[in-house]
Amino acid sequence: MKKFTFPLLLFVGSLLLYSFNYQNGNNEWKAPETVNKVKNPVEVNAKNIALGKKIYNKMCWSCHGSNGAGDGPAGASLNPKPADLSSTAFQQQTDGAVFWKINTGRGTMASFENSLSEDQRWAVINYLRTLKK
Ligand code: HEC
């Protein structure tokens, strides 16, 4: 029995450490600093916002919800939950950081690099700015 004690302690210890990190937000998704300098080349105007809205309502709404609050029907059972795109914490990020996340993806949040053109991805970001609470 004794020879299991040490591996068992290690196992329980790493589980505790994992949940501790998780609860303390170390799971936060952070874009690299350098992408903050990347500028959005798509002009913020009614036409581009309407384009972004159309894409959002087709490809993002199901998880992020119609107002961006992260409460879409397809997101309910996901862990982590789809991000609240209307929150201050989200809206404080630069367009460059948001663009990087849409390109990179993480977990159930897919990369849209191949399914949307570059201009479409920037136009979606212009629309996301209108979701601010
Ligand atoms: C299948 C569900 C799903 C779809 C569809 C989806 N997302 Fe997400 N999204 C997520 C989840 C889950 C996260 C949180 C990922 C994480 O933190 O690991 C996320 C995170 C994000 C983030 C990062 C938020 C932050 O806090 O920094 C952005 C930006 C984003 N999504 C934009 C979009 C856009 C734009 C679309 C449509 C083109 C889209 N998502 C479609 C599930 C989805």
C-alpha cells in the first residue's frame, strides 16, 4: 500500500494546483503584446458595420448570443463559456488583439482565418464594437 502513497499525493497535488490556477484566472486568454499595434484597415461606417453584423448573425451568434453576452444556445454547455463580447473587459482590448484571437482560436472557439476573408474579420470587429454595454 505504501508505495502508492507518493504517486497518489502527486496526483491529488496536481489536481489541486490545476483547479487553483483555473479559479484564479490563469486560464485567461491573452493576445501577445505585439499584435496591439496592428491597425484595423476597414473603415468604421454604416456599410461595414452592417456587413459585420451579417457575418456575426451567421457565424458567431449561436455561441456568443444576439447581444454578444455569451449566452447563445450553442454555447450553454461549453467549458469555458463563450466570452461576453459586450463586457468592458473585452471591449478594452485593441482591435489587433481581437483580430489575433479570431485568427488563432482556442478550444471550441475556432479559428476563422480560413473561413472569413481578412476584410470580413475586421468588419466583424467593427460590429463587435457596437455591442458594448
Ligand atoms: C462554437 C461556439 C463559438 C462560435 C461559433 C464562436 N465563438 Fe468566439 N468564443 C467561443 C468560446 C468558447 C470562447 C472562449 C474561448 C476561451 O477562452 O478559451 C470564445 C472567445 C472569443 C473571443 C475572445 C474573447 C476575449 O475575452 O478575449 C472572441 C474575440 C470571439 N470569441 C469572437 C468570435 C467571433 C467574431 C465569432 C464569429 C466569427 C465567434 N467568436 C464564434 C465560442 C464560439
